[in-house]
Amino acid sequence: MPQCGPDASGAAPPLGPHRRAVHVVLPGDIDDPATPSGGNVYDRRICAGLGEHGWSVHEHPVPGAWPHPDPAARAELARLLAAVPGDAVVLLDGLIASTVPDLLTPHSRRLRLVVLVHMPLDDEAEARALASARAVVTTSEWTRRRLLARHPLPADRVRAAPPGVTPTSPVPPGSATGDRLLCVAAVTHHKGHDVLVDALSVLAAVPWTLVCVGTLTREPELVHRLRDRLAGAGLTDRVRLAGPLTGAALDDAYAAADLLVLPSRGETYGMVVTEALARGLPVLGTAVGGLPEALGRTPDGDLPGLLVPPDDPAALAGALSWWLGDDELRARLRRAALARRDTLIDWPVTTARLAVVLEEVAE
């Protein structure tokens, strides 16, 4: 069985002829159910998948408020890197690595560093951190292109391994009216919940309900303002801020929905988009970053949803009104979502792409 979990001793395990070790440096909250994130889900899937690919996986969660570490978090990371055996392959979550180039650079010759970038920071620290790595893996083609445009990195050192999905069967049929809306995202300014509330306020006379799934603790002042706006618009009974959901509870939320709405001001990919499509659920999102990449197209070239400009309540309200009022549109987008579902990659493909990079670095 592959070893998956913290390596307390730091010693390299004995390896068989077809077995390699990788030390994975992760945010300390990777398994915290109160703060689920696409990055944490990706990291957890990759750790499990690499084990299935024959790697001996040694996880090293690093406590701290990454990407803004305090001195104690920095000290813990420095201790960890110093304890990793020389010449080892080390895969670091970019949320950590991209902020501490001064801690990585001293180990760039001793260790085989690979940085996994979920979200580009576009700053000098990130440029220096990535320059110290032997390879960089991004979670979308959009992020790969952005890194290559912003930093002087050799193109062959930067690879993309977009997230996989596990298609759900059977696919929920959806309601006749399509009025059950779902948003799955941490309630933050970046995710655009305020834009969504403004858009729905315009549609107060139209039947709909909204469930917002995501942590409410990152920006509590924003949550308070949203509750006030909902109360002022008379929408409190129609919008439920459900907090974070995982496992069967999250599956149930998707199954009860007709449309995923993701009004983000920016996305490097948007794993919830492909999670929705894996369930045959159309998506209304913003045309930002890697979100159109995640939405993709059917083999016939159709969009399995709608895209609107970010930070535009009027455009979002117009798209929602179209969805709610047009039976043929809903039927067409549902057919497209089912067709797109059949083209989604699964997690073993994602892991295989990352494993290829690690194998090359290990040579």
C-alpha cells in the first residue's frame, strides 16, 4: 500500500525498483471541513492518485494563514524543507511556495522542487519562487498561459493538469420551471455574491430560489452586508446561505438544483463548473480567466451554459431572466450539459499528467 500521510521522521523510505518518493507540501487546512476549497480538493485527489500511480507519498501540511504566513509558519516551512532528504522530489502547493522564494532558493539545487500553481499571484515573489523550481504545474491552460506571459519561464517547464471529475449517475432531471438556483463558492468579494444579490433583486417578481454553499467566515462583514441587502429587497426567505457542505450534503445540493450560478470576478478554472457539468447541470458564469475553459463546449461546439461579463448585475439579471423565462433555452442547455459531461476528464487523467512531470524531474 502507498504511504499517504505526514512523514514524521523525514527519512526517505526504502523504495522498490518501480517506486519513487514525493514529498508534498500542503496548506495546513487541507482537511478542514469548515474551509473547503477547490485547491484543497485538488491536492487531496492528487495525493491519493499519486499513491495509486506507484509513488510513495509523504504529506507535509504546514499550518499558517497562507498566502500570508506569520513568522511561525515560515519557520515551520524552513524546518520542513531542511529535513527533507537530499535529492528528493518535493511538490509544493503554490499557495505556499509562491510567497516564500527566500526559503525555496537555498534548496533549489539540493531538492527537486516542483510548484503546483492553483492561482497566479503575478508578483515578483512568485517569479522568484517559480524560477527556483525544476518544473511548474498549473491547474488550467489559462493559468499556464498567464504564467508564461508574466514570468520569464521556459515553456517546456510549465505544464497544465486541469482538475478531473467523477460523473454522477443517474443525472437529476431538473424541474420544469428551472427556478432552483445554486451557487457553490466561498462568500467573498472575489466570488461576486454581491453582484448576484443585485441581479436577483431585479427579478423579485419572478419565481426562483437560491442556495449559496460556501464558507461564511472569510469575509464576515460582506456576509453581514449581503444579509442586509437581502432583507431590504424582501428576499431573505428565497436565499439560503447554507455555509460549507461536503460529501453527501453537497451532492444533495447539486441534485436539487436546476442551474449553477458562478458570478466570480476572477477564476483560474472553477472546479465547481465541471462538478456541475458532471451532473448534467447547466452553468451561468462570468467570462473571466479559466472559467470559459472549464465550461468548455460540446463536441458540436455548443456552450453548456451562459457567460456574462463580470461585475455586471444587469447582464447577470438578463441571463437569469432568459433562463427562467425560456423553456427551449433550458432544454437546449440541459442537452448541452449532458453532452459536455461525456467529454470531461476524470481524476486519473489529471494525476497521470502530473505524474509524468514528477517522473521527468526525478530522472
